[in-house]
Amino acid sequence: MIERATKECEGLEQIHLTVVSNNKSAKRLYVSLGFEVYGVEPYALKSDEQYFDEDLMILRL
């Protein structure tokens, strides 16, 4: 998908995503693809009265 994005979006310099901070398997996947955490958004999601932080991630191309 990243390769496709770089081919179809001329001039693309970076890709951003968010992931729930305690989702270790998703974070491992994104890190393996080259993404880095650059910040955290506290209380970003609420589900059944429970709040979840999100890690903000970036891949610089």
C-alpha cells in the first residue's frame, strides 16, 4: 500500500496514522514498516465509558 501511494501521489513526502497506544501488535507492524511515534493524543477514543490514548505515527518517505 505504501509503495502504491508513493507511485500514485507525486510529491508525497510523509504518511501519518494513529493507533491505540496499547495495541502492541499493530504498533509492531507499523514500526516494522518504518513508522515512528511522534506524539500521543490522550483520551482520543471512548468506548463503553473507557478512554484510550492514541499514538500519532509518521513515515517520512
